[in-house]
Amino acid sequence: MSTGRPRPVRESGGVKILMYHWISGDPGQRLRHWGVTPDQFEGQMRHLHEQGYRTLRLSEVAQAVQGLRPLSERTVALTFDDGYRDFLHFAAPILEEYGFTATVFLVADRVGEINAWDERHGDPPRPLLSWEEAAELATRGFESWRRRLPGRKRSLRTGSEFPWPISLTPTVCSMIDAGSWFRPRGIRVPAPISEVGTGPEPIPISCGEV
């Protein structure tokens, strides 16, 4: 969503997912369409609230899809790609004001650093959430998922990318001991670390030295 003008949400069944990147008063130049200002975001959340919408985290959406929890028609999932730090400063307070929650995707090998990829397009880099900040957000009801494993350059998208057993350092294990990961056909559901998998069969994962 890159416009601040609310439009009616079409009722087409299923789960509606609204995807954001960054929320900032500095829109940048080349990539301004990837973000919204705090005022625009507040207007969008106010509109959803006034229309009677409630939010679910993606782990809760997965439960609903599996029939493990009820799902009302006026339900949306809010996701934030790449784990920008502005989520903590701008988006989170607005979401809390309206009783909303969200799921944040962290780029695990960039946590606490900057999104250097914007520089390739001529925009200044933006800071990313740290592990400590992600942990703080978790205590406030927000959910974070890791898009990549530290030390690996590929996202967990297809089983063919990780056909081998994975061994993680104790530090990494402590960070993601009960995280949510991709399962077959790209569906993410909560799973213990020993059951992580992206293909037909789970990929064995152990805690030890890489």
C-alpha cells in the first residue's frame, strides 16, 4: 500500500493480507512507492478500524486456514517486509492505538544493520530492527519471522534450496527456538525448530556449531 487515500475493501472471501515495507516521514526518491508516511498509515488503520476490521498475525491466519480457529469476514493480516526500525517508532504505536497486531519479516543476516539494497537505487539506507527490538515487539503482541538464516544467502522458499541438514549455532538457536518457518507449498505455520521444512519432508535441524 503506497497511497494515503482509503478505499473500500472488497469482500471476496478468504484472508486479506496488507503488505507494507517502511513507514517514514522521509519517502526517499526512487523508492517512495514502497512506503507510506505515518499520517497516511494512521489514516489507513483508522479506516480499517471504523469499518469494523480486526487483525490476525500470520501464525493465527495459518491456524484459521487449517480450521483450527474461527475467521470472520472482516479480518485482515498486516505484514511488514524486511524489518525496518521505523516499524517500532511509527507503525507499532499506531497499531496499538487501534488494537491491531502485525507480522514483521526480518532479514536474519541483516538484523540490527541497514538495508543496503536501497543504495543500489539511489536512496539512502534505512536502519533495521535489532534482535532486542524484535524481542520487545514480541512482548507487545507483534510477531516476527525470519526470511533467511544467518550465513545463508537464499530464502527458505523451496525445498531444493536446502536439501541438506542444517546445523545452527547455540546463539541462533536461542533466537529462533520456536519460530515460524516455511512449510510445503510456501505456507508458514508455527513449528518447533526440529520440524522445520520447506519440501515434502521436514529438513533436519540441530543446534550445534555450523
